[in-house]
Amino acid sequence: MTQEPTTKKRRLQGWLSALMYFGAVALLVAGIMWVYPDSSLVGVDATTTTAPEVDVTMPSTPSGNEPVADAAEVILPSVVHIQTQSGVGSGVVYDEGLIITAAHVVQSSDTVRVRFTDGTQVNGTVLGTAPEVDIAVIEVERDDLTPATFAIEKPRVGQMAVAVGSPWGLESTVTSGIVSAVDQTNCSIDACAAMVQTDAAINPGNSGGPLVDRAGHVLGINVSIFTETGANDGVGFAVPSDIATTYADAIVSGEPIDTAFLGVTLAAGDVDTEGQAGALVESVVEESAAASAGIETGDVIIALDGVPVLGSADLQAQVRSHQPGETVDILLIRGGEETTIQVTLGVNTQEVG
């Protein structure tokens, strides 16, 4: 049998019910007031009733917990917007009064308009271009710029990558992703080159802007994307920072730049030899590095310094990523057998400007 509650228990329940009711009303009013700070929206006469002040200060995020924001904060003062007669692009300050951008951004332009993150604008002079790596240098008359720091070490696949620039003309835009690949062959420029690949969103207008790591150090200069739709598909390419600065220095000094030279002509397209991709040697340049090492017509080069060669474009890009005078191991197939040959790369002198 159920026993009736005592008078004391009834009073306690009554107080609890009242507290819960008024507590619920208080929470409801507080919630509405937080969303709608205008007291007239909740039927309160602001001239006769003063709502209690509520502290809605959000807790700050400790530095390091927002790596993309931290990287952007470092690099943004060094990123510029570039306006030409044919379109817009981006750039990054790499030395006092000097800006690196993509060659195709300033093609056919002698002068451009450069806008900085503080909103100021100046005219810039195109010092020169290196179309084979899609790098150019612009000079501006400013002595208060913030040069970016360029990374020395090769990036790691999978590490964070942040792209900054002016996609579609939207200045100081930050996108993030990862380094999808390094030494990835890209032939969308005047020559095939080994580049940093990223899935950070890159669109028209990003070209010439930096791709940076979590410290805000430049990993490369964004130059192109691969797409079948015309929109960003998460496959972007950046000229590695060491290549970009090497060519930029050559442009500024007006001196030619030496690149590695193997000395072979290759069959177009990819070659498959019993399931093994490679680059087919069609001829060997006399007195070249390849000739001195004993490479012959008909050889199929399948690896360079342990890195697989997937085709002729891939071999060109890999050779370009080395320096003249370096000795590399070339693995090739000759007469159905694999052979390793050591080659000391020669010199190909290129004019820039």
C-alpha cells in the first residue's frame, strides 16, 4: 500500500517545484537575451527594467592550437596582390624591395600594380622572368617590407600546408591542406619540373603566392592546378622554395643560371618494358654526361638515385631537381637485364631575364 507523504515532504516538494519553475524561466529569459540583446524583442520595457549584465567573453585559444591561423599571421604581412592589364595574381616579399611571383602572372607586362595587406599600393617593375620554372621577380620602391622566411629542408608528405593569395581577386585569402607529394612531375609550364603538390585550395589569382608550413615558412610558390572541370580539384603545384629563390637570385643579378644536364633525347610518352615503366633513350648527345657514363641508345631508364622514373617527362623533372656536378645512380634496362650506371651530371647554362 502506498503511504501519503508527510506534510514536511509536501512542503519540500512544493519548494523544489517552485525553484525548478523559476529556474527554468530564468534560463529561458537568459537564453533569449543572449541571442537577442535588444530587450524589446522579448517584451521587456527597457525604460523600466534593466537586465543583469552577462559575461559572454569567449575563452581564448592558446597559441599553437590553431596552427593554420598561426601560420597565416606570420606570412600575411609578406603577401601581396598583383594587378596587371590582363588579370590578377599574388606574390610574396623575399628581400627588401623584391617580390617573387609566377612568370605567367606578369607575362607581357613591364610594370604592375602591387597592393599590400595594409591597403597601400605602389607601381612595380618586372625585373625578369624564368618561364621554364614559372618564376618572376618584381621590384618596388619600399624599404619597410617584411620579407618571408623560405624553408630550407624539403617538405614531408602529409605535413600541413597553407596557401595564401588572391583567388578570383579575393585578397589575403587563406586555405589549408597538406603536402600531397614532393618532387611531383608537372609539365604545365615551359619545361617539366619536380614540384610540391598540395590539396590546399588553389584557384586563379593564387598564382605567385606562397605555400607555407605551420611556422609560416615558404615551402614553394603556387603556380598551377590540375583540373578537368576548371575548378579546384585539390591538385595544386608549387615551385619548391630552393628552386624559386635560386632563379630569383639569378634574375636580380642578371647572371645566367646553371642547371643539371644528362645529355639524352627520349621517346615521347611513357614506355612499358615487361611491366616496368621508364624513359626510352632515343639518342645520346656526344661528349655529354650520359655518353661519358656509357648510356646507350635503346636503354630504358627506370630509376634515378632510387626514385622510380615513370616516363620521359618524369626523368626530365628529376634531372632538373639535381645540381650540375652531382653524381647520381641511374638504373636502366639493357638487353632485358637491369644495370646501374653512375653518372656525373653536366651543365646546361640558361639565360634568365
